Amino acid sequence: QKEVEQNSGPLSVPEGAIASLNCTYSDRGSQSFFWYRQYSGKSPELIMSIYSNGDKEDGRFTAQLNKASQYVSLLIRDSQPSDSATYLCAVKGGGTGNQFYFGTGTSLTVIP
Amino acid sequence: DAGVIQSPRHEVTEMGQEVTLRCKPISGHDYLFWYRQTMMRGLELLIYFNNNVPIDDSGMPEDRFSAKMPNASFSTLKIQPSEPRDSAVYFCASSITGVLGYTFGSGTRLTVV
């Protein structure tokens, strides 16, 4: 199983602050990276994907990728209580298959 | 689009019983994945299919677990006999070639007592 590591948290931030979530991966051949959000008792939901080094912005979310450091992060600006969830980092393996490997997730709480 | 449909939503069974989980992927999706989620281990890939053919079952924990995909619209994950350590949420997900990113079903919460 490929290694995908996340800080399990919990991470708490005040409403309106920036939440920063981090992920490292072991397979240097990985090319595709994803962030999923999972509310308690619900299934994971894809919120961001990133394939190239640098930043990718989508609304209040910014994904950052550094392949040399094998590091991917997610920034949530202007955090809202509705952002409180577990965030899962997923990495597509470097082979030809379509399987993803997930981290154990970081629990985020946004305090009103 | 009804999404990925899993049944049952909850299953409580006694140790030693056979358990069958069911999944209907999104129509037109050619990949189907079975994952298991626990607090300790997170989301673990058990097996995945491409065009109904099992591609990688290296994540299946042991011979008690088996999965089938008899056609493009249906898959089962069977545990026989079940054990308490199998208690987890089992997710099915599907995707389509060329489009990365899965769509997950609602999951089946399995409790083996």
C-alpha cells in the first residue's frame, strides 16, 4: 500500500481564518492528487484536484503541490463553520491503474 | 443521475454469519472500487474492477472476503464467515476512464457482534 500521511488533528480555527491542511506521500511516481471532504457519517466528496507543481485556486480553496518535496496542501480561506469536516488527501498511484491511496484524514473544526 | 447506490445502509450480524454488500455504480462508469474505512486505518482499498474485470485485489484482507462484478451495473462484496474485526464502513465508488476523481456511494456500516 502506498503511504499517504496526514496530521490527524484535530485542527481548530476561528471563523474567518485560514485553515491549512498538509499531506505527504511516498510514491515519487504519483502524478495526480486530490482533496476530499467528509462530513461525519457521510461519504467522501471531491473538492479539489491538482496535477502540476504550484497553486490551484477554486473559490475559497487553494491546493498547493510540490512534487520534489512530495508534499501537497489545502488552504481554506475565510473558514466557515460549514467547513468543519474531515479532509482526506488522496494520491493516484504512479502505475497505469486508476486506484487512489488515501490518508487517514485531518479533522477540522471552525469555531464561530 | 442517481449516483452510486449501496445497500444495505446498515448491517448488524453475528460473528460467523455471511454478509453480502451490494453496489450499483453510475451508469457509464467503467471503474468500480471497494473501500473499507475505520478510525484506525482510514480508507483502505480492498479491490477494484475495470470493465467488470478484477484488476487488483491485493487489499482484500483474507480469503473470507470475495468480490464479484457480474455486469456493468452491479457488484457484491461478500464476507464469509464474518468476524468482529470486520466492523467498519464499506464504501463503493465508481469512476470513468479519462476523468480522475471518484464518486462514492453512501456506504454500508457493518457491525459484527
